[in-house]
Amino acid sequence: MSAGDAKRRVFVAAAHELYAQDVRNFFLRRLRNAQDVRELTQEVWTRLLRVQRPEEIIEPFAYIYRAAANVLAEFRMRQRKERVEFDSAAAEYISEHPDSPPANDPASRLAIQHEIQQALAVLPAAYREILLLRICDGVSFADIGKRLGFSAGTTEQYFFRALQRLRALRTED
Amino acid sequence: MKAPERDYGPILHEAVNWIDRFRNGQGDTPALFRWLAESPRHVEEFLVALSLTDTIAQLDPDQRASLQGLVSSLDHSQQSSEVVVPLRPRSFSTFPMTHGIPFNRRAGKFVTGCVALLLLVAAWYFADPARGWEQIATETGDQRAVVLDDGSVVHMNTQSTVRVKFSDRVRDVQLVSGEAMFTVSHDAQRPFRVHVDRSIIRAVGTQFNIRHDGTFTRVSVLEGVVEITRDEHGTSGSEVATLRAGEQVKIAADGSLTRQILTDGSAVGAWRERRLVFHDQTLQDIVAEFNRYTRKPQLRIDSDALGQRRYTGSFNAHDIDALVQLLSLERDVVVERHAQEIVIRLKP
């Protein structure tokens, strides 16, 4: 692989991450207007309906993120007078680490991670543990269950309840 | 009409199962797209689930460790931590801007505030060029809120200098350079006047923002009414304009006025939250704005055509990387990082 190819791949990955981050910010921000979310997902849905040959899509998640990011960008253009929310969490992080916002780590991502951390912190300990083991470490429900003293079925049930709680927090508007 | 109670459960569950299958290398793209096509609700839950799981997956070990700390501290410190410390030296007080910053970070901010205060008081005692005027200045990247004697508040932006002189009859303030937002407390007996260049902006009780950048002055009124008069040889001349809430005026060096309607009031004060908001503005202006906040590295555009391109966006004033990222997405733009500056140019 040439140096140019490598550079291009890094660039594509960075671009993809930026689109994905934009979508994550939109869906995970608190105080998000439910009407906006509905309007936006309706539009993403109609775009996905137009996909003729889904089997040719190599990275489906990247494709969906990208589609949602495009809709989001147009949505903002229409709404020109978008209300600006102050990213206090991001500002805080930056004020504390003035020298080290990592190059491809936009402040928005830190803000969202900060909010998710807060949301995780108020979950029951077992729920939180299951979420982290499953999502971050990729441990199976059976193995998590063994570790925590639950059956695999109970562990899975707790896992979904935990996600539902986080999801409900996200729409508190 | 009340929206029906939403039950995310089953669809969220399915969405997570789809994500799981792909993560385990057992994804079936056409089947996923068929499922998504069934309903916009599927799309919504899928996007939410993807956003949630990806964000959690991105937490690094440090963040997971700090999560443990957060959990144990939650038990003790649910109480509110809004502490504003109005320190009062002889004639004005100053405090660092604290927008909902949690308790444990206050201490550092407080110390910074005290140091700033000491410097300020020192500057006021030793470097007062105009007699009778108290001078307050901010450095590059610095912002400060100052409470004046009468309770009015001046939020000063980066690289700004303000001088204050109050008497029994009038409250005089000079905006020597930079930008400041004034929230004026009502006092019908003592008009509040801001002198900028050769204009006087007079208010009774109101909120307005003034930006002076050498070539012109822009006054934006958020609340109440202000009058702008020409300052001829130290005496105030006749009234030249009255501005109401939602109006903005641009004053050129020769004193000519251009009236504008304020399209987005929140953008005017956004700088107080260290947010830079641009609506369809040239890259040249955007870069100049970023450079007001950061001493090093400075941004430089190496092409006039590029400088004229227009962008819309909202940035953290200190996050130059966000702007650089945005520009890196342009196919024909290269961004070069050097120690002293970041050069933005068109690809050859």
C-alpha cells in the first residue's frame, strides 16, 4: 500500500468519524426536541427506502451514519436560526486540559461522553457493569452472568433494561 | 394533542440485536435494510442504539475509572454547587465566568479568579494612563465579568480594554478596544454612557453589546433602548440614532451609520460562553475570529479565493481543531500544521 493510500484511509476514517459524531451528538443530547427527532428520522427513513442494492453496501453502519449526517446538515440549513447550546462539558474539559485535546477528538465527542458517563453513574451498579462488560469488552451474556451470579437470560434482560433507561434519559425534553 | 406514551422497549431491543450481529460478523445487510424500511421508528431506534453503544464503546479506561469515582461521589454531593463569589475591591468586583462548572473544579477557577483580580488591581493602581479612569483589560484568550459600582455588569471578551469613571451625575465607560456586553442597571438620575471611538452610546437600563475593532464599531441591542450620539471635541453632539431591542448598527470611522436588523440575538452574546457562531460568513472572517482567542498557533489562509468561501457553524472558541477538521473534509483544501501557525491552502 502506498503512503498516499494510507493517508487517504486515515482521512476517510476521520471523515466518517466526524459524520458519525454529528449524528451521535444529535441523538444523545439532552433537551433534544422530540419533533425534530421525528422529522429527521422520517427523512432518513425515506432515503434508506431508496437504496436499490443494499447487498453492495460494504459498511452499512457507516452508510447509515453518513445518510443521517447529510439529512442533519440539510435540516440545520433549513433551520438557519438554530438555537446554540453551550457545551459546558466540552469547555470544562478544555479548560482543564488546555494542552491536550487530542487531534482527532472533537470537543463534541468529549461532551457527549461526559453526559453518558453521568447517565451511567446513576444506573444500578449491576446494570452499569453489564453494559460496560458487554459493550466495551465484548463479553458474552453467559460469561457476564457467571461473573456476577446471574443466569445468562437475566443478564440479557438487565442489559436491555439498562439501555432502555439510558434511552429514556436521552428523551427527557 | 398529547403524544401517546412511547415504549422504546421492543424496537430498541431489536435494534441492539442487529448491531450485535454485525459486530459479531454475522450481519446481513439486505435484511437490516428491510427491517429499517418497515418503519421510521425502526430507523430512530437504530440510530439511537448505534449512537449509545458506539459512545459507550469509546469510553477509554481512564473514563471508566473516573466513572467509578463519579458513582461514589454521587452519594455525598447531590447538593447544588452554584457559587458565585463577588469579590469587592474598592470600586469594582470581578469574578471568573463560571457556567455551571461542577463543585470540584471551582477551586482552581477560584484561584485563577483571585490571581486575575490581583493583577487587575495592580494594573489599576500602577498603569492608569487616563486620570480618573479605572482601566480593566483582558488578554488573549481571556474573558472576564466585572461588576461595576452601580451593579451594572460588563462581560469583557478577549483582548479588550474598558475604562470606567462614575460620578454623581453620569456613569461613563470607554470601550478602548475589543468587545464587551453591558447589562446596565436602571438609574434614571445617572445615565450610562459608553464612549467608543468618537461615538457615545447612552443607555438607561438595558443590555447591549459593543464591538470595536479599529475600523468600525458595531452596537447590538438585546434589551431596552440606546441612543447613539457623536462625540465632538469631548462634548456630546446631537443624537444621531436611536436603537431598540433587536437592532444593530455599524458605525464607520467617519461616523456614518448602517442599520441592520439583528437576525440571531443569541449569536451576539454567544462569545460569553466561548462559543463562536457563524452564519454564512467568509472563512477569512471566521479565521480572524478564531485568532482573537488563541495566541499560538494562529490560523492563516493562503488563498484569497478560499478566504471568500462561506461557512455556517458553531464552535468552541478554543477548539481550533474542530475548524481544521471541518476544512479537512473539503476535497481541495490542505491544512498544514506548524509550531507557530496553521496554514490553510488550496490543493495545487
